[in-house]
Amino acid sequence: MNVLKLNPFSKYGNLKRRLQPVSHDEISAVHIICLQSMECEDIGCDPLGLHQATRDHDIPKVTLMKDNKIYKDVAVLSGKCPKCETV
């Protein structure tokens, strides 16, 4: 807890300050839509890891509806095999 500076007590056990409440919106997960497989599944290709097929500034952002919640600006990633160039 000392690394994150979340320890409200001094090394002698005295209360230095009270911790603020945690905002669940600020610590929520980042959602990304990506491929189910992380390697090339083409029959004629060795199982190689996929590379990102889209440049960072061209990654599409969409609205994701999940568990009755709406998440805006969710990145949609695509992959490309470095050997057979299958997308």
C-alpha cells in the first residue's frame, strides 16, 4: 500500500489522513473488441501470432452495449498473419 500511497497511517501508527472514496467509473475496465483467436488458423500456414492490421490512428471506435450498459469509443482491432497475410 505504500507504493500506491494508500496507507493513511505513519510508520508510527498515527493517522495521517483519511482515504477518499473510490470512484468505480475511474477504475472501470477498458473494453476492446478483438479476434477470438490470436494466431493464424489457415490450413497451409504455421500457427503464427497475428499482428495488428490497422494503424493506431485508423482504429475504428464503436459503441458497445453489454450487460445493459453502454460503452462509447470502444476500439475494434483486427489482425493479419505476417506469413500468409490473411486478415
